[in-house]
Amino acid sequence: SRNSVLYYVKKDTNADDIYDEIKENYKNHEVPLRLESDLLSNEVLIDTIVNGLYDKDKITKSIDNSRHFIKPESKGPWFTILNFDLYPTTDVDNALEELYKQFEEMQIIENGEIQHSINLLFMLSEAKHIDKTIDDIYLFFLEYVRKLQKNNKFPPADLFTEYEPIRDSAYGYGYWINDSYKHYSSKLNKILAQQQQIALRKRYPQFLADLRNNLKEDTAKFCEQISRNGLKDINIYGYIAILSSFKPHEFVDMWLSIDMTNWHNVRTALVNRYSGGSLHGDLTDEGPWLKFVKMNIRHRASKASGIDKLRISRLLIGL
């Protein structure tokens, strides 16, 4: 939607013009563009038309999960409750019972499914169809989130996502949000996003082990992994602050231990990583770490002499 586009480019004072430019650009290239369509999710829409990222798998999944193609058997009990106008009350109650069962068994883990389900429970509470208050439902949500995290059931955040997409719908259906509980509904996505980040950080040790190994054994791959060139399958660690998991002196030790011909390949990858303001964005946590790395390199250079000193000092170029 137009609001989605403006949200993602809100830091640009010419956001309104950008929206018009997007539509005009597609028109000039004779490519039809309907931003009002719900065929693609907001996240995929912004990835393609604003960021220029065309992830075939993500686009296909978004289309398959849209209201136009999603298969009835793949829809959870939330779908029956959402469409209560089309089903007898007994079917809705059966769906509600199944929903509670799935919550109990921690089967509901996708962001969209959780938000649909909780908002519908809010709605049923407001309608006095269930014997739970809106506050009860919100506390139930918080407890469920803790339960998922404790049992490592939370899907991790996307390694490649540089922004938090607007979450006002999922699978082509808007969340059922009423004024009486919108103050709670507005918190759901933020809480879920935070938990997904926690789930992602739980994987940092294995990411770090992968980077350590590649820095020593396959430096070219290491450089590709930490760079930020918009290649999801290659720059897999380019958009998370994983390098600060290295101790600065350890990183420099490993850097200087690899073949000398690869030293500047690592430097170039680091320059790429920290260009474009990333240290003021998703890599903020690496700012202090990078300062210590540079201090360590200067110290190493001060202990050397002649061309050896110059060689080490040149690793700071561009950093």
C-alpha cells in the first residue's frame, strides 16, 4: 500500500515524491504496478520495488500464502474464526477448541498465525463469546511467547532483513483489530520481532564457528559472507552484528595468520561492510568492536619496523 511505501522511506524527506517516482518508473517501462494489491506481502513489495531485491523463493511463498492461492487445508483454525459469518457457531467453537489445543502444543509459531489468533481471541473476548477478558488474552500471549522461547520453538529473525516490516495482515487477510484492544494489538508485532531476534542470537555461536573456520580455511568465502552486496545466499552474515562476537585481538591474530596475499581481501570486505552508514544502523553493536580492532592493528604496527610496519598499517586504509 501507499502507507507501506511511505513507512519504509519515511527517513527521506521526499517520501511522497519517491512513491510517485516508483509508479512513474514502472509506467515508463510499461510494467503494470498495483500497490493496492494484497497478492504480495508488504515486506516482499518493499523488497522488490524499493530495495530492488528479487528473492524468488520469498516472492513465491508470499503468492502461495495469499488469499488467492492458499489452500483451505493449510489454513489454521484462525481462518474459520475470522470467517465466522460463513460458518455455524458449532464450527467456530470447534475451531476455537482446536486453536487452544495448538497453543497448548506450541504448534502456532509463525508471526502471522500468532497475530491472527491473538487478535481473534481479543475479538471473541470483546463479543463476550469466551470467558476471558482482553487483559487475560494479552497475558496469555506473553506467557505463550515465553514458553516458545524457553523451548527454542521461535523461528529466528531473517538474517537478511534490514528493516522491520509493517504487520497489519498475513496470508492476504488483515488482522481483526478493534479500538477496545488496539493498544494491545499494536504491541504484538514488536514483541514477536524482539523474540525472533533473541532466537537468532541463540544461533550466533554456530555462526561464529563458521566464520572462524572460513577465515582460516576459505578466506574468499569469509569475505563474501561478511560483505553487504545484497546477495542473500552469499552475504549471509552481512546484515547482523556477528563480528563483535570475536574478541578484537583474536580477530586480528587470525587475520594476520592467514596467507599475506589475502590480508587486503579481508580489509576490502570490512570496508564494504561498514560503508553506507551500517555502523549507525543494523551493525551499531560492531562500532566499539571495530575501534578496538583498529587499535590492535596500530599496536601490532608499532611493534614492527620497516616494510613490515608499513604492511600492517595499510590494513587500516578505508576503515
